[in-house]
Amino acid sequence: MTRMCCSIVVLMFSVACSGDDDAMSPDAGPVDGALVGQDAAVSDGGSTDPDAAVTDAAVTGTLAEDYPGDLGMGNDPAVVWFEDFEEGSLAAIAGRYDQVRDNGGWELTSDTPNGSGSSLALHATMGTAVDLFKQLPNHDEWWVRWYVNYEAGVTWHHNGMWIGGTNPSTTWPSPNAGIQPNGDDRFSIAIEPMGSSGRFDFYNYWMGMRSWEDPPSTYWGNTLVHQNDFTADGGTWVCLEMHVRVNSDPSSGAGAVLEVWKNDVLVQRFDENGPLGYWIRDKFCPAGADGSECTDYPAPATQILDLQLRNTTALQLNHFWPQNYDADGTLIFDQMVVATRRVGCMR
């Protein structure tokens, strides 16, 4: 992949990383020495046209239709967080986040998605866990869209977009690797490529998750899609978007929705009505799953995925966490948006 990298400001951080399956140890807290964003206000901060006014255009199908090239999108009232890396330096980018881990692995690049209104993107070279973490206001529903370009031929392990909620909300990631949530403490939703196949899937923690062990003991994130054509397409920019609505009834999964799109094509939707599928240990195999981990162990598709993400309304979506945790390859992030309505891919 050809990249022209701009001059950089190197940010060094002292980090204690877990050797567990997830990017932080179960007792993780604030990282000593990490740059912490001084301005906690949620704002555009990265728009290529920071003075652009919010448009009066009628709400259409997606935000991207209202803001060609994403220009001015960060000022829309539906946008909770907008990042296009146009701040001009890594120090300026880091100042907007609550925690940044770099280990010498971040740099700005002019390799951006086609059609982007931006001139810079963030290139993540593998060090020892590199990520950005932002605490955001509590919401019950988010659409999160981002562009990512994965190096081809790499075996991936936790390299993608994580969002979720903790109660109480924190300014640092606390995924509690290997531990099932209680329902009143946390949940996390991630889309990332799995292993050497480069195939995307969810990697989710919530109170209704399953263990890979029988009887259950340790819990790693559950995968839910298992489609062979849902891939990272190494060396190519892809547009991904996930939609999460937490359950409105704390005693059940009623009202919850979980969706993912690739390049504006809906890949999978889960809600209280379906689709039907079956569990194989920690893997839920819905209709349409064609991965061998499902097809080698066929079972009657009689179950609906239990999306009870919480058992109290005090637990809501409140953090944004793109990361490149453990791989010998590089990826590039750009045009990352958290919003309260569908974002869609750039026009």
C-alpha cells in the first residue's frame, strides 16, 4: 500500500497491557502519563470547514447525503462525535481524547478515502496496543460510521472499532477481559477482522453472552455474523457502520437493535424478532451464516439472539474506542462519526 506520511509529533505513553484476549486487563484504570484531553466538550473539532453552519436541509436518509464529502457534518445536531484528523498534528488530535496510547505507532498520512473532503488520516503502525478513547454523553441509540484500510496478508487480533457503555461512565477503557458483564456494569460492541482470514465480525460482551467453555467459566467476546464475504479487503478503504439501540425494557431484550453495514450494504440485523439461528459455544450462527465454524456443526435454527444488553436504564452507550491492539500489520482510520441518526458512506 503506498503511503505518503506527514511529519509527526511522537507521543510516548507508559502502558500496562494485558496478555489476555482483550486490550486491557480486568482491573484496568487510568494510564499513568497518558495525554488526557483537557476540553471535555463534545464538538466537531475536526471538520475541514469548522465555520460551516448547520444546514437547514430536510433530514434525508443519511447524514452523508446532507453533507457531501462529510464537509460540515461535525456541526450537525445529530452528531455526537466527529473525527477526520484534520487537526494537523498528533498532539492536537490527542488533546481531544480522554486517553491515548501510542507507543510510537501513530502518524498522519495523506492516504485518505476517495471522495473524502479531508487531506489527512491516522495511520496506526503496530507497537504494543495503540488506541484512542473518548468518554461521551449517555445515549440509548447510536450509529457509528468509520472508514478503515487494513494492510493485506495480516493476522488480526482486536484491530477495529469498539463502542459501548459503562456504569458509571469512565474516561478510560475497562473491558474486563474474559468476564461476563452483570447487566448493570458494562457492555461493548465491536467490529473487527478475525485472524488471518480478514473476515469481519462482531466481538461483543453483554449480560446474555455465552462462554466457549462447558461448563462456562471464561467469557471472550461473542461473534454473531459468520459470513465469508464480509471481509476487510486488504489494501482497500472500506466504509463500515454499526447501529446499536439498547433494550428499552430492562427485564428483557425488547426494543434492542444491532446492525452492521459495509459500503452502505446491510450485512446483518438483529432485533427482538430475529433472525433465527443457533449457538455453538460462544458463536451465534444466524440464517445466512456460511462460515465453516457454523456449517460444520449445523443445528436447528430455532433461537433468537437475546439482546438484553442491560438490566438497568442507568447503563447506556457512552464511549468510543478505535484501536489497533495486537497484530504485525498496519491500518488507517478516517472519517469517524458517532451520531443519533444513520450516517451512511460519503457522497
